[in-house]
Amino acid sequence: MVRKYGPFGAKELAMSGKWEILENTATRRIGVITSMALLSIAVTTPALSQGYDDAPEQVLTTAEEDHQRFEAERMRQERLQLEQERRKQEKIRFEIERLRQENEQHKQEQLLLENERLRQENERRAAEQRQLEFEAQERERAQTAALQQQAQRENQRSESDIYEQLRRIGQLRDEGILTEEEFQRLKSRILN
């Protein structure tokens, strides 16, 4: 299959080849830099660099040791994260407990206030009841006094009526209209 390139086709093809070369070169450079970085890590690690000043040879680490160090570091990071999570959970539990205690205290304060309100309400009702009882007793005393006064007035009236009736029949006797027997009969009826 033949590809036809436009007037700039050959130039574009040449440029794409250059890019491939540049990409390969960059990849190689990254690999070299990565290797040097790993080597510098290995040299600066205390376990591997103990004999570096003493011995003329440089100790190189194997891929397995690098992997073990990486895993150890990962495990350390995971432990740190777990510890941070545990601390966060502990803070959350502490905060929840604090809020629960505050809520409990608030409920107790509300109960105390409600009890105090009920106590005051009961005292007010008891005072009202005592006042009503006192007023009822006063009314009863007043009624009793009024009845006694009325009875006294009626007694006085009836006594005055009795005296008046006795005076009249006595007058009728004196005038000779009534006989002594009729007078005594009327007198006993009035007195009884």
C-alpha cells in the first residue's frame, strides 16, 4: 500500500521520526536518573553505608532489598495512618461522650426546672385551696351570725308579738268582753 503525502508529507514524516528519537532519549535519561536516585538512597541509608568510608568498594543493593525497604516504608506509613485514624476515632469518641454528658446534664437541669415549676404550681394551688377554705369558713361564720341575728330579731318580734297579744286579751278582759276562763284559754294558746 502506497501512502501519498502532501507537499509537507516528507517533512512531517521526518519530524515524527525525530520525536521518536527524542522520546527514546528522554526515556533513557529518566531510567539513568532513577537508577542514580536509588543508588544515592542506598548509599545514604545507614544500614548500607556503614562501611562506605572504610571500604573502597561501594555496596550496591539488590532489587529484593529495595523492595523490602519499600515494603517496610509502606508498612510504616500504613501504621502511621492507622495511628492517626485511631487518634481521630478516639477524639470522636471523646467528643461524643462529652456531648452525651452535656446532653444528660441538660436533661437533668430541665427536669430540675420542671420539678421546681411543678412544686411552685402545687404550692400556689395549695395556697389557693387554703384561701378558698378560709373564705368558705368566713362565709359560713357570716351566715351563722346572720342566722343568729335573724333568729334573735324574730325572737324579739315574736316576744313583742306575744306581749302585744297578751296585752290585747288582757284589755279585752278588763273591758269585760272576755271572761276569765276565755282569757286563760287564749293566754295558754299564745304562750304555747
